[in-house]
Amino acid sequence: MYKKVTIQQLRLGMHVHALGGAWIHHPFWRSSFLLDDPEDLRLLRTSSVPEVWIDTSKGLDVHQGKVTAHDAPEQAEPPVLEVFTPHGTDATPLGLEVAHARALCAQARDAVMEMFSQARMGQTVNMLKNSSLVNEITESVVRNPDALISVARLKTADNYTYMHSVAVSALMVALAQQLGFDEAGVHQAAMAGLLHDIGKAHSDLEILNKPGPLTDLEFAHMKHHPVAGYELLKHSVEDDLVLDACRHHHERLDGTGYPDRLQGDQISQLARMAAICDVYDAITSDRPYKKGWSPAVALQRMAQWRDTHLDARIFGAFVKTLGVYPIGSLVRLSNGELAVVYAVHKDSLLTPKVVRFYDTSRHCLTAPPERTDLSRAPHLTIVQREDPQQWSFNNLESLWQAAAHADAQAEMLAAAAASATAQQTACAAA
């Protein structure tokens, strides 16, 4: 069993599974180890690592045995962190988290590029760095799942392979959270998402980066990447379920997938999750030879593949994670206006927040664009999804990001005003 514990809870005899914390260089190079050296314990205590994952099946638990004076914490042990905190009403506003998500995406892109480069040169994948990156991704998704997922979808042709890994990792975190995974399970899902395409490091770069559809021969070459990834990772990744997801994320329920033509219950839950997240990010991303589908259109198309390619139950949870109309979706309203979704209500999937910007009856832009919470506007409903490729709009991403930022600013101003009022009331009472 995996547990995340604070650095003060660490003691000799525990088995460290992964290191947490911010994006830093850790003083350890092993992906996991038994903490049996007092010097290693000292290094961890003096580092900026705030917490670690321990494996209680391979070492001591927090409450096992007697804590000696040498490694006893200076203060009472806080509770062990085991259960994932669900996304709730106290989440960071989307507009604020988007700024952090942009910075994280740039950082994560460079890290994944380095990982692929090292893999091409035959070097072992550094699982400590990957654990740090997975923690950063997870923390962003916990603060607001929509921000990183939406930003990571915006890729260029040059960084698609690397950002795809980041995006799938973020989607896996959100999906695992929706499915009720504990914290160790979420970490596992995030790692599977990050590593699922590492086998492409051994693919022919001309084929991988080809600015056009692949021939049958080229596609056959690319279909080898799950096995290549499994072989590359099996000596550095100890989690068999993560390895399985990397090898089998292209399997289909009807047995027509690859590489092992598994079907039905032969495909693990983690691999089924990875299949859904992988497909969604791939079909919503722009490629040199094909414009990506809008998020809402993508979910509509994927719904047709349930029970043949994709697990219906997990896909249902995936839709709840993103919303029926995910952020960035272009929709037509009952008054004839076009709008882009910029925020989703998790308890009201059919009435997201939108920014209205185009009047189809007059064939003109709405000036200025108007933010509207459809859950509070009963006179307005979404009548259908719209395919952006049928229109000439090229600023949908900037529209939803600006609307989300404006909402965040309004929330901060309202909170500041409420705080000032409370202080004035307190002073008057005194």
C-alpha cells in the first residue's frame, strides 16, 4: 500500500517509493529505496522535499514500531495523507489557475522532451523527476481540473508528442479523481498517462513528425511503440499496472486493438482509462494535416465508440469530468447566438458558463462579448454543438481564457469587498 507522508514522519526502515514536492533536483537518483542509512534520512530532512510516498508492503508504516530519539520528529506527527481531496466549491478560480497551468506546461514540455531524448540515447528513465512532475500536474488538477486540461490541449506541431504526454497525464488525474481513486491510485494513473507514449522515443523521427497522413507501412511502424515503451520502462518502473497501461492503451474492447489484441476484461482498468484519455487528447489537438475536433464534438464522436473500442462506464465518468460541453466548446444558443464555453458546473453539466460573441441572425460579432452563466439564465439554453471548422473564428481560445480571467478578477474583488465589510462590522461592534 502506498501512503504519502510528511518529511517529519520519515524514519529508518521505511521504503521510499517516490519523492514529492516542487520541481527541483532531488539529492537521490534511485526511483525507490529502503531508507536504512541515517545519512539519507538527514539529506531528506534538510532538503526542500515536503513529503514522500512510502510503500508499506516493503517497509515500516508510520505507526509501526518504536520511533527512536535519533529519527523522532520535533513535533507531533500530523495525520497520514491517503485520500484524494475532491474538486469542490473551494477550488482555485479557473482564470487564476490558467496562468499557473501555462507555466507548468512550459516546464513539463521541457522535462518530457529531456525524458524522450534520454530514452533515445539508451539512458534509464529518471523516475524521481517523473514523480516530481506528476505531483505538479496532480496539484494543479486538484486546484482546478479544467485549467491544465484546457491549456495542455493547445499544442503546436513541434511539441505535440511531448505535450500530449502532459495532457494525458492531467486527464488521467481528473478521471481517476472522478472514479474515486485514493491518492496512491491517482498518482499511479498520472504516471501511466505521462509515460504511455515513451515508446515513441524509438520511433523513426521522420515518421513521427510527418506533416501528413501515414501510409500503411508507416502506421505499422508506429504501432510498435507500446511494446517499445514497455521494454524501455520495465527495468525502471516497478508498478506493473503502469507498465500494463503503457503497453495496452491502444487495445480495444472488441479485440481489434494492438499490440496483443486483448478484449473485454483482459484489458485492465488503468489501460482502459488511458485509452480514453489518449484518444480524446489526440482528436482534439491540431495536427499539420488535420484540424482537431472541438471538445464537445470529440465527446459526441467518442460516444459512438462505447462498448466496441471504449469502456462505457469509464467514458461516462470521463464526460462527467469534462462536462457535456467542455471548456472551449462552440455552441449555439436558443436565441441564435454562438457562444464558447469557458467554465463548467460539475453538478449541472448542461448549463455551463459561456461567453456570447456572435449573432447568427445578423451575421455579426457581439460587441463586447458577454459572459453568461446559463444555470442562472433560464431563458437561454444550448440547442446544439457547433463545429468550429464550419466557421472562420480564430480566437475561441483567447475568448474563453479572457472570460475565465474576468470571472476570477470579479471573484477576488467580491472577496476583498466582503472582507472589508466584515472588518468594518467588527470594528463598529468593538
